[in-house]
Amino acid sequence: MNKTAPRFLDRTTPPHIATLILISGLAAMSMNVFLPSLPNMAAYFQTDYRVMQLSVSVYLAFSAVLQLVIGPISDRYGRRRILLIAMIVFVIASLGTLLAPSAEIFLFFRMLQAAIAVSMALSRAIVRDMVDEAQAASMIAYVTLGMSIVPMLGPVIGGALDEAFGWQATFVLLTVLGVVVFALTWVDLGETTVNRPTSLREQIRQYPELLMSPRFWGYVMTTAFASGTFFAYLGGAPFVGTVIYGLSPSQLGVFFGVTGAGYGLGNFFSGRYSTRLGTIRMINLGNSAMAFGIGLQIIAWYLGLGAMGFFLPFLIVGVGNGLVLPNSNAGMLSVRPHLAGTASGLGGAIMIGGGAALSALAGAVLTAETGSWPLLAIMGASLTGSIIAMQIVMRRNRQLGV
């Protein structure tokens, strides 16, 4: 654990929390800022809407693959170097999306943009390098509270830019922000790993210690299934909003902001109360909140309450996500603290890989005839998985007397 106090813009010390917020926020923005533009992008490339919807799935799938390998590599070679390389790839890929002459080439560069997603896993590992488990849940919550402003505002900004300048404006914004955050990372983020394995081979020999832990897998699957409700929504809600409810890009952006507002509120509560109430209780509260929110959406669908009835309850689902994810991530990283990067990378890969599958599934099963109910069914099933996985953790804790 690195106990050196952070000094802002001093790369010989651990990073300031503001830097971690901006690093993670850039990854969050790249995931959703362009969503209101999907219909116009499909028209520009003269392709089917479902083809452009793959820009979500390929991004998430490549993110999962990267996080699977980035965690162990960062445990061995350090967080700083890996983050800087990822940001360079992101900036180049963002330029590629602007210059792409076809949908296929656009999707290729969109996939490469996922390099920035490793910042989500590494920012969590950096926090765990710096503080102990109780503080980690609180600090992760504050980091994600700050970055939750981005998914709240990102689609609003993206929708407005699309209507004013065209869909390319959102990718110009990502390119500029990539350069700015790279510069900040260069001058502020000092290395936080202090006890690195002597070789990747030695590190690999320690994997069974992590992979055979029921508590680790319980926390991982809680994280994956809880976030799966959001990723399914990410894949299906643009279709629901534009095709079923006829929303404009700017209107859709505002409704997407509801999710970020709820997520931010949940992270605020996590940051304030996780140390006092404990990770298990906060996770259970979060799962309950998500169940209530999805229940309201189902009632609204049954009563035919329209776009407001579909989107507004996701404020409560977002609160639940904000309660669950910082705490489940902190628990996941604290099972074996010396493998924090590996744990964060593996957990992130499973979370985002599952999210890619759910996002693609939501996009595939939704039609104008079905309405929104298939998406609600996928979200409900994913939440059920989170609740079951948490029972595994609680049972194992009782066995260990934790």
C-alpha cells in the first residue's frame, strides 16, 4: 500500500482524486456520448440501425478482452505506463472514427477506442494501492460519483452537438478530451504499485489463490450482474427511445441523463455511508433499490405510460447501481490485495464482457412490435443474478467468521 500523500501535478506521488475522476470520466463519456447520434450515423453510412448499434457491443467486447490482460500486466509493470499507452491509442482511434469512409472501418476504430476503458479497472486498482478496504469503498465511490456526472451530461451534450454540427462533433470532442486527459495524467499520476512480482510467471503462479476464492467470485458476479442492468439498458434504450417513442437526439440525451443522476446520487450515499454501514449492507440496499426501479418500469409498461414511464424509474435503478458497484468492487479487490490489478482486470473483463453480450442481446430482440418488455425482462434477469451472487458472499463470510 502506497502511503505517500498525493500532491497535485507531482508525478512522483500518487495521483490526486480529481485526476482519477477525469481518467475514469473519459472512459464513461466515450461509452455513451454518441448514443443519441446512432440514427443519424446509420443514415450517414447508409447502413441499418442495428449495424451502428454494434458500436456499443464491439466497444464493450474489446474492453473485456483488454481488462483481462491489463490487470496482470499493470501489477507487473505499473499503472502509470499502461494508462499513458491506452490514452495514446484512444486518441488515434478517435481520429480514425472521424476519417472512416464506411461503417465497417468506423466500427474497427470504435473498437480500438475501448483502449481507454482500461482506465476504469486501473483507477480502482490505484485506489486499492493507496488505501485499505474500508477507505477503498468510500474513495471508489467518490471517484465514480465524479465520473457519474459524465454519463449524466454526456448524452445531453452529444445530442446537442449532433443537432448543431452533426454526429462527427461528438468524436471531435472525444479526441480533444483524450489529449487533455493524457497531459494531466502525464504530469500528475505517479506510480502506485510498490510490491511488484519479479516476473509474470511468478504472478501467474499466484492466480489459483485468487481464482479459487468463492468470495472473489461472489463479488465479481454481483458486480457483473448489477452492472448488466445498465449495459442492457445502454444497448436497448436508444432503440426504445427513437423507434418506439419517437424521441429526438436531444430528448433522448436528456432521458439518458436521468440514469447518470441516479448513479451519482447512489455513489454519493456510498461515499458517505459505506465505511459506517459496511459493503455487504450497502450492496443489499442497492439491489433492493434496483428491484424497486425495474418494478416501476414494468408497471409503467403494463399501463402504457410512454417514454416518461420507461425512462424516469431508471433514476432509482441508477441509485441502486451507485450503491452496489463501489462496494462490490472494493470487496473484489480486497480478497487478495497484492493482486489488486489482476482482480480488477479480471472482474472488469467479466463485467464488461457480460455487458457486451447483454447489450447485443437487447439490441437483437427489440422490435417496434415487441415494445420495451424484452429489455425489461433482460434487466430483471440480470438483477436476479446479482442478488443470488451476493448470497454466495454472505454465506462464505459466515463460514469464515468475517
